[in-house]
Amino acid sequence: MEQTLKITNVLSDRTRFRIYEYMAKVHREVSVQEIAEKFHIHPNVARLHLTKLEDIRMVVSDTQKTGKGGRPSRLYRLSDEVVGLYFPFRDYQLLARIAIQTMAQLGAVGQEALRETGKQFGYELVANRLPHNGSTGALALEEKIRIMEEAAEAAGFLPQFRYEEDKGVLCLDIFNCPFKEITAQQPDVVCSLHHAFLEGMVEALFADAKVAETENMMNGSRRCAYRIAIRP
């Protein structure tokens, strides 16, 4: 509870929250100067905000030599530690780990059940954002992408979409895996569940769409990347 109070206190500052949100979206190291220029604040103020985020372990930093002599610069990046806020505390990660490991022990039948459940949840996450009649026929491609982006953000994926019109392919980059801790223990099972979750989201908007993974965080990539062949 004490850590939860520290986190809520730090993120209650609007600028500080926006800095954390910006770092999550760019998903790379940032400097004090970059943050100062981005948010139109003095470098000392930017450094203070970053230090506050580091104090609650949402951000970590490393020094980097400039090669020009003088004081090394400090670069900040998001921590790999997952931050959860619960009142009262509830260990949903433990519950998820128990459920996934139990289903995995059932072999192919359990893993297929996980996939189908993940796919259904992904479908519902998007379907709940569709017009009341549930029809997608009248939606423009841009609107479909916006709905999917909102759903992916709600799932905690930190998504970036790019549509390659000449190929009819929607490219999706995911910079945050909300299942990261569990995935490290059951990578094949959880990544399959994750893939099915995305398939469900896509099927709610596009007919006969195909989802193909091209990069995976568990293989050392900085993101999970997908190419989605769609028919607008």
C-alpha cells in the first residue's frame, strides 16, 4: 500500500504523468534536454520530474559518455518493472499465472482452450466499441483503425499502427506486453494466447483478415510486430 501511495502521489502531477506517457510511446532512452524541449520546461525541472519517476522505479537511468570530455550525460528509459495500482492490493498476476499454468498442463486441449478464450476476449474488446447495431459495414478504414487502436491501448499494449495502402497491410507495433512476467515463464503458451487475442480484435473489424507476427519481444526485439492483411 505504501508503494501505491508513492506512485499515485508522483503521477498526480500532470506534467510528470505526460512525461511518463511520452516515454512509453517513444519507447527509447530520452535525455533531460529532450524532455525539457518537448514540454517547454527548464532542464532542472525536467531532471526533477525524471528523478521522481525513477524514485518509484517507473524509470531507470544510465550515464553515457559524450566523447567530448566533461560530465557524462544521463539517459532515462522505462523500467521493466510492471507497476500495478490496486485498492486494496490484489495479486492478479498470481491468479493469471495459476490459470495459465493449469491450462498448459492439460496439453493441447488446454492450450487450445486458452487460445479460444483469448480470441473471444479480443473480439469483445473491439465489439464493445462498435456502433450499437454492431455493424462495421458503414465504417471507413480510418475509423476501424481508430477503434482497434483504442482497444489495444485499453489492453495496455502501447500500440502504433501504420497502413501500407499499396499492399493492403496494416502494420502493428506493440511496445508493451501486459503479460510480460508470465510470458517469461510460459513464452509459447502466452504468446499464442496474445496472438489469438489480436486475431479476435481484428476479426471484429475485418473479414478474412490474416495476422502474422514478424517480431517478438521474447526473442530480444524491442517490440512485438505484426502484419495484418486486411480488406478495407
